[in-house]
Amino acid sequence: MDEQQEKAFNEEEQGQSAANTGNEDATNLQDDTVNMAEDAVETDNMSDEKKHDEPTPEEKYASLNDSYLRLIAEFDNFRKRTIREKADLIKSGGANVLTNLLPVIDDLERALSTLQAAGDTPPPVVEGMKLIYDKFIGFLLQQGVKIIDAVGQPFDTEWFEAIATIPAPEEEMKGKVIDCVQTGYKLYDRVLRHAKVVVGE
């Protein structure tokens, strides 16, 4: 190979190398362009997702309105419950005091029945004792205390305490109260003291 051919061969190789380099640069440029386009698409998608995640003004309004309505309902329930508890407290607040007064009423009843049974007691004494007893019962009625009716009523453990059972004098008195040994009292619908009774069987 002479010098001229060798020079031509070297030039040809350099041309091919330059062409390859140009092709590589073009490929790299094309890859960079594709990557940039993909990044732009991903950025757009992320922006769309962020926009989609944020609630609209209508959704914000509905959420706040719902929270407000729930809060109002909870407060109304609290107010009603407090009023009911206060009313119950007022009704049953003096229950202990009234319960402690019941033995005094029992003593008055016994004294009155003893005076009425004794034949030598002056009538004004009996009338005075009866007047005191009636005033006491009137005071209890004003406080919501009532006597539990017992004799002739069907036996109910909610109101009565059976201290004895006897054979019923009549068929219809079976399972009913024959006699009341100690008077029972209730405060509105709450039992202050169960009536102690004798039940027919």
C-alpha cells in the first residue's frame, strides 16, 4: 500500500468515526428529548392528581355545614339531658329526708289508733292527734310522697315485701295482699319504702 492509499484509508476511517460520533450524539439528543417529554407528562399528571385531591368549594361547604349541624345536635342533646337530670334531682333530692320522716308517721299512726281504741280518751285529744297526722300526710303529698295501696292488690315485688303467707279466706284473694303490716310509700314513681304485707295463698 503506498502512501496515498494509506492516507485515503485513514481519512475514510476518520469520516466513519465522525459519522458514528454524530449518530451517537443524535441518539443521545433524541433520548434526552424523550426523557424530557416523559418528565413533563409525569409533572402534568402529578399536577392533575394534586388538583383532583384538593376539595372543591362546594365539598368544603358541605363538610363544614355537616360538622356544624352535628355540633348543634350534640349541644341540643346535652342541654336536654342536663334539664332532665336537674328535674330528676329536684324530684328526688329530698328522698333521704323524706325516708327518715316515715318512722315518725308510723309513730303518729300507732298513737292515733291507740287513742281511738282507748275508751277513756277525751275526744279533743283524739281530734288534735288526727289533725297533726293529717297535716303531716298533706305535707308529704305536697312533696310528691304517696301511700302505696296494698290490701286487695295483686302481690308485686316492686311495691310490696311479703313477711308472711296465710291461706286465702276466699278463692279470689289467692296471690293478693290480705293485710298490710307496715305502710309503704313512693316518691312519684320511685319506692321510698316497700309495704310489708301478708299474702294469701
